[in-house]
Amino acid sequence: MATAVKPEILLPRVERGSRVFGDESLNWLSHLLDDFIKVPGLPIRFGLDGIAGVFPGIGDWMGGVASCFILIAAWWRGVSYATIARMMANVGIEVAIGAIPVVGDAFDIAWRANRRNYALLTGSICTPRRYTIRSWIFLIVLCAVLMAVVLVPVFLLAWLMHGALHAAFGANPPLHTWI
């Protein structure tokens, strides 16, 4: 008669830094950075990240560094690399667009990368496959948009140059003008 073999149960990585990287601490941090202060009479909330963004250059950088704490916690807790890349993209978008004066500050308050990243972290712990697939889709769309942002001006410039050469030399521009 065969004896049943009990599988080895590995403890999750969250046990190693449960206080610092626990759900309560990370929720509090994302709340503090993104929606700690409410504007009276309006549905607008912002946090220290939005306040720091008012200071050009250094404020957005400081907000990005504070946002990295949630990224480190996600890595420590074993979140998939696709989800971590998506979280990094959220922070990168917030820091890059947040660096634009006035418009960037409004975007920073509306985007709430830390709340998004906390939701990704907790969701990917509960249902990792679902969040990994969504993260891959987000990253593919983001790469497509970035490629379009780079390629559209290149094609526009080539089209304009072709039109200028066509106008200058007639229907068949000489070959040496292309070299």
C-alpha cells in the first residue's frame, strides 16, 4: 500500500518584511502620497506627491523615489515581473508627465500612480494570472503608443522632405538629392 506524500508548503516571501511591506503600511503610504487631502466642497483629493510636484524638477523626482517603495515591496512579495514592469510604467508616466509645469501637476493628481500600484500589488497576490495577463496587455499597448510617438514624426518629416524635393525638382528629383 502506497503512503500519501505530503507536499512541501513554502511560506510566502511576505513573511520576511511583513510590517514594512504589509498591506496596511503600503495602503497607508499610497493614501498619503496620492489622496490624503480633500478639497472642501469638491471631489478632488491629492496627497504629498501632488504637493511635491509643485516644486519644479525636484518635487517630481522625490515623488518618484517615494513611489519606488511600493515597487520594492511588490518585488519582495513575489509579484510577477510583468506586473512590476506595469507598476514601473505607472510611476514613469507620472514622473515624466508630472514634470510639465501646471498641466503635469493636474495630471499627477488625477493619475494616482501609487493607488494604482497598490491595487495591482494586492490584486496580483490574490489572482496572479489575471493581473499578469492584464499587465502584458498594458505593456504591449504602451510600447505601441511609444513607437507611434517616435515613428509618426519620422514619417511626417520624410513626407515633407519628399514633397519639398518634388516641388523643387519637378516630378523626378535627381538621385543625388537623396544621398
